[in-house]
Amino acid sequence: MAEFNIIVVQTTSGKEITVAVEPEFTIGSVLEVLVENLQLKDRFVLATEDNKILSPETTVAEAGLAEGAKIMLIPDPTGGN
């Protein structure tokens, strides 16, 4: 499957990060890469622009993400460990 770019908006800083993904990547694996690259200490989740939290098990394709799609990187609202 072809690789494409999505845009992740880090809501705490307003930064936009472009991430290359493939349709079969899971949301969890995309989140892992972001946490590592941005050296985030707190727990974060990925959500759609209308604040629907994306399950880590969902694939990029299942989430309906396509070239240029924007998703939000937000602190985990459930908190805890």
C-alpha cells in the first residue's frame, strides 16, 4: 500500500507535525512515533478534528485518514497510568 502524509496538531503547543503513514499502520504505532520524536512525558491520545478519540487498535485506513488529513495530539483525558 502507498505511503501518504497526515498532519498531527499538537494541541498543547500548537505545533503541526507531518507524519508519513501507511493505511495498515495502527493509531497506536503512529502515537508511539510521535511520543518518541517529541519526547513527551505525559500520556497522549490522537483524536479527529471533531474531538473523537481514535482507538490505538484502529488502523489509519479504518480511521478514514487520507493524504493531508489532520488529527489532534491531545493529553489523555482519562489520566492515570
